[in-house]
Amino acid sequence: EYFRSPDTGIELNNLTGLSPVIAEVLSKYEAGLSLNGLRDISPATARNLTNCEGRLVIGLPELTPEIAKILVHHRGDLVLNIENLTPEAARVLINRQGDLKLGLKHFTSDVAKILVNRQNPLWIGEATIDEELADILAQTRGDLYVELRTMTPQIAAALVRKEGTLVLWELQSDRSLSTRSSQLSKEVAKQL
């Protein structure tokens, strides 16, 4: 299935595989590329996709450290929707310059402890987190943007302890909370 949007570019989210040659052709489209259905990706395909000018969205069951080392060099907006992110791949991703946007189906404390060391903005999308993960994420060095499936007052209270920029979204209610200082923590938690 093919869908073209002025915002996201070409969406080929039903593709489960992609050859390096096709990746090279697709990377020349300037408005972005969304490939959320991939089951696997070769190093040659990943290298060609990093040449995409716009937003690059890639969905994979698992991201290997080898592929992560290639994708972090994408110059545009990079969104990785990963079912299982290993600590080894997370260690590679923290070095990406610019924003890192991750949709994580399974989010572990081991991975969270690595990601909080990023100096640049970290986006966590469609995450299910518990209080332990929220406590860990509150230690994020860079700006933190979290989109949660559900948000309890306890999770919100843990997250708002983060110093610096924090933006929270709750998907089910479309609530958005934002704070730039930990001094606002109690006020934000009360809004929940």
C-alpha cells in the first residue's frame, strides 16, 4: 500500500522488506519516508535510507547495534518504532546528534538507564511505563518528551521531578502537560 502525505512524505508501512536498490531510489524523495512494517533491514539498505532528506520513520521488531550505528547518521528527523530495543542498540542511539524519537513496544529499565544519558532531546512515544521507569526517565540529561498510553498520578509525579524541559502526553485523554522547571512539579502533578 502506498500513501503520500505532504507532512510525512511517502508511506510504505505495509512493506516487510526492502532491497538496497529500492532504498536508494526512495531516499531521493525529499519530503520523507515511512517504513513502519519492515521485519528486517540489511546494512546496505540502512546506509541508503540515511540519505533520505526528510523524516525517516522505520519500524522493526528489533534494532541491531550494527543497523543502529548506520541509522544514527541520518541527518533528518529519525523516528524508530522498535518492538524490542536491546541495551546494546540503545548505547549506540544515545550518541545520535539531534532529536531521538523512539516508539517502544517493550520498554525495559535496562534500556531506560542507558537512554537517560543522552545530552540531546529524547522522545519516547506510545510507551507503557511503570513508576520504576518513570523514576529512571526523570534522570534524563537532555529534554524529555513522553507520550504515554496511560498516565497515573504516581507516574506523572515521578516524571515531573525531571530537571529541565519535560513534555508529557496521555494518548487516551489527549492531555498534554509541559514544564521547564522542576519547581512546577507539584503544580503539574496536581493537574492530573
